[in-house]
Amino acid sequence: MKENKETESVSKANHSELLSRISYLENKINELEKANQKNAELGIRRRQKNLEKIIENLPVPLIVKNLRTGEYTVCNKAAETVFDIPHKEAIGKTDYDFFSKEQADR
């Protein structure tokens, strides 16, 4: 009888120790997942900045327009020759802001 209680006590202690280790490992996994997510986001931001620099410095005008709204979403420095305004001011504008209605309707 005494042996059963001792065995039961040891089993409970082992069970408690296992639960504690599982909890610790789950926390470590969550920390690693958060770190991986942060690294992935940093990598995406870095690539996006590089692409923006490339687009910005292309020697030819690059203009991207949202076909649904007609608004310009990307406009590089070389496109200033098209709009005759600072390229960043073209963002959010439409053909109607730069051309006659006849030209813009085309």
C-alpha cells in the first residue's frame, strides 16, 4: 500500500514536470515564430525599398495607374517630364488632372 502511494506520488511529480517542460517548449516555439515573422517582415520591407529605389531612378518615365479608379499609383522621377510637376504629386491624380477631357476620355 505504501509502495503504491510512493509510486503514485512519483508519477504525479513526473506528470507535473512533463507539463512544465511542455509549457516551456510551447513558449519557446511561440518566441521563435514571432522572431521568424519579424525577420520575414523586415526582409519584405527591405526588398520593397530596393524596388522603390530602382523604380525611382529608372531613366525612363514609369507610370502605373489603377485601372478601376484611374488614379496614378506609381510615378518615378523621369515621369516629371510627362506631367510637368514633381512626380510624387502625380500620385492619386487621374488623367483628368493633367489632360483635357477629350484626351483623358481616350
